[in-house]
Amino acid sequence: MRWALLATCAAAALASAAPAGATNECRALKVCIPVAGPWVLANGPEETQYQLACPRGTIVAGLDAELTNRAIDVVFRATLGSPVNPGVSTSHAAVFLARLAAGHDPAATFRPHLGCIPTSGGGQRVPTVYAPGRPTVRRVTEVPLRAGTIRFAASCGTGEHLVSASHAIAFYSPAPPAATAAADVHVTRALHGGSVRVVARAGPFAVEARAVVQLDLVCAGGG
């Protein structure tokens, strides 16, 4: 999968924090289903990846995010093609990429938003000599946490091999999680054979904030 930044769609929306109800993922879309994700922890310089999906039968046509800290840098992964359009640059889900670009904020989070439209609204790619393909697929597992330790694992499909793995910590609380909740989750990830294993430890503050761990595998060779 290739990378592209759709700056015209995202720059204004991601410039600053937006209060609940004031996001712009459906702006200028006549038919739009808004989808709000959880508060995703992005409290350091290392990139956090979080995938948010549209309902079945729809594709991503708009994006936005709420930020708890203006220093959070958020973009999203898109596919090369022309015109830059739903169904060409986007699909049924979007991967948000975020990091805290400056300062120190253990509780820095962002809340991703999607504006989804029916799949018939997608554009068509202008053909090239060697059109960018989609040689990888993302396998996403999201697990709610409970007090104590949880162990789970995921692997690529039959005939696939693992290219990379990442995980994100998120909170489905209505408001951004407090620093006590953000510090109340500890996650380790390790590769064993062809499987990625996760150990997550959560305390009462994290559980009260409805903490989850999303594990993303990028797999190749399946088709």
C-alpha cells in the first residue's frame, strides 16, 4: 500500500481541537453518516496508528479529529490515484497516524471522525503504465480491557506473511481520559513464530474509561 496525504481534506480539520459536535467530517456531503472513534493515546514522538471503519456498504468521504493537545500531529493513510476522491484515495476504513510533535503530555489523545457515503459515490482511477497496487492488507483486532492482565494474539491469513505490526491504546469514554487512566494501561507486543502476541495490564482507572487495545497487522502475499 502506498502513502499519500490528502492535505486539502484534512489540514483545516486537524489544525486545532474541536469540541464535541463541532467536527467537520460531513461538511459539503449531501448524504453522510458520521462515525466517531474512541480517544486514542498519542502521547509521544513515536507514531500511533489507529484504524476506524465506516458501516458496511459505505466508504470514507470526509475526516476530522478532536485533539486534547494542539501539538498532536494527525494525518491519514491514503491510496495513490486521480482524482483525489472517495473510492480512489479512500476505502471503507481509514488509518489515522498521530504523534505528539512537541512538549510532554502523558494524557495526549485524539478522537478520529469519519464521514461515510454510499459506495456508489466513489471515483475511478486514471490508469498508468504501472498502477500502484494493493500488495498488503491490514488485519485489525480490538480487545476491551478488564482489571488485571489480558493476553491475546493475532496472525496473518493463510498464504500471507507479516510485514509489520503496531498497537494503539484507546478509550471509549465520552470525554478524554484523565492522566490517571492513560497511565493505568501497560502493553507489550512480541512476535512468536508467525503470531503477534500482546500482553495488556489495566487498572481500575483505565477500566472505568473503557480502555481497549487495537492490534494492527500489515500482511502481504495473500492474493
